[in-house]
Amino acid sequence: MNDAMPLEAMPYQRIDPRRVRHSLRRAVAATREDPLATIGGLLAERLDETRLQPRAILEITRRSGPLTERIEERYPEARVVTARLTLPDGATGSRWRLPWRSRPARVTVNPSRLPFAERRFDLVVANMTLHWCADPLIALREMRRVLAPGGALFLCCAGAGTLRELKTALEETDRERYGRTWPRVPDFPSPHLLGEMLAKAGFAQPVADRDRVRLTLPDPFALLTALRDMGAATPHRQRPQGLMGKGYPRQLATVYARQFGAREGSIPVTLELLFGHAWHSTRGSDR
């Protein structure tokens, strides 16, 4: 691969891993109605597009849930290892054993330093984790390192259009209130950038596509609560010190409605989901 391939400037280094872990630990337990569970279902559907019959599967996720069940149901003969970014508050252990498997099925990992041997897995599935990494390119290279030749990577992450209304409203509110802005929403990649990162990480035949979802919520308070419950708090090192003040949420709601024409009892919310698919193939492979 061409290491000189230019990439868009993305300020990933601003992400504070400690804040990400803290937010994920505080997240509410996932349910089947959880947006992350719905996204996991969309990612599971894409597994139907390959005839790969893996013997060992690595699932990298923010928290285990219905996607894990779908993977195990689809590949009942495979050994599935679920690697989580962190444990929720109150959890006492990061691993459990299935009765017919001799090794732990779940572990807690840093995606930038996966604790697995090279070429260990035939399939890697990464669900909504890439955009929380301080350097996604390093994480992708780690995924390729543990992937066996001929194996496949399937991933989903938030795209550049995700929460665009909230990002704009937060910036305008900060300007009005403080005379400056802070990065409160992560800089998510575009489909083009995701494809470039897959290629630069050494994957073959990378494909990236997107799916936009438009939601409506009662107000910005409901949106912020939902994000907090999913562990999606501000991950940046650069942020305002101290509390925002009681008037900030009301001002944010006013700006949100003014910018995007929200009706009483309803605000628009955009989610852009990026899906990536690529192969680990050796030179001369026909994949």
C-alpha cells in the first residue's frame, strides 16, 4: 500500500481516551430498542453478503448485545470473541466462559493494541467503535494484523453528517454565550475518508457506503439524554471548564429551533451511518 496516500486533516488527537472510557462506563445497559442495537442489526444484515465461513470471529463493540447473538446464530460452529472498549460502572469482571468453550469469550480491549496474535481471526466485525479511537488508522491496522489472509472486515461507524443539527446549534450557542466555540461533537469521517483509511491500513478491495437516518425527538434535552445513555458524551480534551449554567440548555433549544425549524414537541436529528467492508488478502490472491 502507498504510505504517502494523503488523508483529510482530522483532529483525532483531540479525543481524550479517558473521557471516552468514563462515558461508556456510565452508559445505560443496551436493550433491543437501543439505537446501537438497531445499528448492530443493520451491520449483521451485511454479513449475509459474504459466503465466508469463519472458524474464529472477533467482534469489537462498545458493549455486547443483540449483534453478538446474531453473529453466534449465523456462525454456530465458529469461536466468537467479543472485545469491548470498556465495562459499565458496577461491573466486576470483563470475561465469562461459555460451557462448551475452554477460553474466555469476552474481553476488554484497547482497539489500538489488540491483545491477540497475528492472523488469529477469519472475520472481524467492528460496530460503532472506530470513531472513538484516538487514531482510527492505527486501530484499522491492528484489525488487519489479527485478521487471517482471505479474511474479511465488516465495520460500522458514525459518518460526517451525524448530529449535524446539534453540532451547528452548539457552535452557535457557544458563540452567543461565550464568544467562541469548543469541539463538542466528534469529527466523524466521510465515506471517502473511510475508504482511504481502509486502503492505507493495508486492506484489499475496500468498500464504503452510507445510510442516512432522520429521527425526530421531543427537544434537545431528550437528544442529550439519549446520547448520554449511549455513552456519547463530549470526548475532546479541549472543552470549557466548569458547568454550562442553567440557561445553557434553554438557549440551545432556542437556537436549535431557530436554525432547523423545529416544531413544538419535535426536533430533527440526522444520523449518518458508514459501513465498511474489506479483505485481508495476500499478494496474488483472487479476492
